[in-house]
Amino acid sequence: MKTDSDTTGTGTLASQRHLFEIPEQITYMNTANLAPRLRSVTEAGLAAVNRGTQPWTFTQNNWFTDAHRLRGLAARIMNAKQDDVALVPSVSYGIAIAASNVPIKEKQSIVILDQQFPSNVYAWRALAKRVGAELRTVQRGIDGTWTGGVMTAIDKNTAVVAVPNCHWTDGSLVDLRRVGSKARAVGAAFIIDASQSMGAMPIDVQELQPDFLACVGYKWMLGPYGLGYLYASPRWQEQGLPLEHSWITRARSENFAGLVDYTDELQPGARRFDMGEFAQFTMVPMAIAALTQLLAWGVDRIQATLSELTHQIEEGAKKFGGVAAPAENRGGHMIGIRLRGGLPEDLGDRLGAAQVFVSRRGDSIRVAPHLHNTAADVERLLAVLREAVAK
């Protein structure tokens, strides 16, 4: 793995564009939707596909060793232990595990954010309907922040608090330390969707103490689509029930000859929640390459570097009336820009013509750069927005 530090002593990284497969004429600032591909990830995937042509080279250990290495890398990013992490296909799968395990009674409440990403909503809607609980949706504050509203929504009748680290539309933050502390104080389960933060913002589960934390692997974690991560606290590692009854998540499944000796005992730790077929012989090596590179860069340095880019975007947008959440109220890796008079109907065409790739989310342009982006990319984006506003 390669990493190039800048020499200013700021703790940021120089452009890492050479490690990504992005043509020079492309300005891609849409990591929150789908990460750009690292060359090392592509190489790992191709090698894995080619190895699959020779299945006779696989041993029993191949079904477990790489997957366990991957869960260990993910654990390092969130400051957990290797067996605290399950491999799951999606956040919705991880949230479904949480929803099927957390205790809740009729008339208790489940706290979520307004316009929260659906993968962390539908399971809670279904659970509330099934048990007769209240789904309590927190609106954004008049100052554009969330934490105060979430803290007010949590009370003695709250059973679950299920929130992201930052809102997927514009990066606006939720103070997970304060929210988690209050959730624990009233006996509520604390669930985090870290898909828009893990890999780009430091996350410490030892400090935050969630019951469950789910994260996709294809956004800021830079891995393949279809493989994600689920942290489960020690409480649920002892008593939690999985969604599936897979052979590979049962105790002693490493002994293929003994698989006919059925057992109700599950694998230790969070491994009881692993999806079936978690070995994923092609995707796991790709994810290992991605997380190895993230750890080489350092998540704190990624956040510092991307914060400089989004600050430049914020300052540039202000000059033509663009509005964004201030830096103290959002993650440094993502920014939502709202334009006076709303977004022009032809903005998407203008961006496409300039080969600038961002996302429209609600009434804002969501910009989510990564280490391949530079100040030149920022200026290309701002130039398109300036022209759109001035027309």
C-alpha cells in the first residue's frame, strides 16, 4: 500500500489520484454514492476471479481465513475486536438483525431522523407496526442541526434510538456521544448507521458504546458493492439471534467432515450474525485491499484532507449565494450546497457536460470528494455552479 504525506505538517495527505482509476478529465466527487475504484482493489478482484478457475487449490481454511482477516481490518477502523464484527451483505441486513433482537413494548418509541436513509427506516417502521410502538421522527432544527431534536425526542418511553453519524443528504452531524449517553440513561438500544462516515471520519465504538453499528463497504470504505460490516456489542454477542441459520455460522463449521453433526451452538462473538456464504471469494480480497489502504492513510488524515476540500467548496459557494451547513455542524468529508432560488432544472446537464459528477439530494447538491480530488476539481465544480446561478 502506498501513501504520500504532504510536507506542510498539517496532518493532511497529498493527492492520491495515482492510486485510483479515474481519467484526468473527470471530476468525480460522489463518494457518498459509490466510491471510485482503487487500482489495488481492482487488482485484488481480478486475481480472485482468476483463482476461481482453479477450485482445487482451495482448502478448508480458505473459507474462513480471508474473511477473518477482513473483519479484523474493519475492527481496527472502528476500534473494536476482530470477533466484534460480522460480515453482512448490506446495512438493511444489519439493521434487520438489530430490529429482530432489541426489546420493545407496545407504546414505546423508536427515534429516527427525518429523511433518514431508508435502510435505517423500513425495519423500524415494520417493528413499530408489529408491536404497536411509536415511530418518532425528529425534524431538523431551525439552525440546521439534529442533536438537540434527538435529545428532546428521547424519553423514559424510548426503546430504540437509530440514527446516522451524519445525514446522507448533506453531511449534517449528529453528536453520537451525547445521543448514545442519553439512550443508555433511559435504557434504550442505540443503533448507528455509519455508512456515510466510517472510513472517512474517526469512529470509536468503545467510546460510543452502540448496541449495533452497521456500515456498507462500497462508499467511504472503498470496497465492493454487496459486502458490509456489522458491529455487535458484547451483550448481543452472548444472547443475540441471527437472521439466517447458515451452516457456516455454527460452531466448529471449520470441520467439514463434521457438518452432519448438527449443533445449536453458534460461532463466538458477532460471528453468529455473519451472512451465509460470507467467504465471498471475490469480494473479500477486494475489501481487504481497500481497508488496508484506508489504514495506511489513516482515517484521521483522510478527514483532515477532505475537510480542506469541502471548506474550499463552502467558501467558494458563498461568493455566489450558495448556502451550506457550517463546518462545525457537518462532517468534513461531505457538504450539501443549496442555491438561491433553488436548483436550476438544467443543472444536471451542465454538470454532465463539464464531466463533473456529484449528486442531487433533496434541495441540495451533495458533494463528496475523496483523496483523488484536488483544488482544480473544486474550481471546476464551482465554475459550473456559478454559471448556473448567473444565467
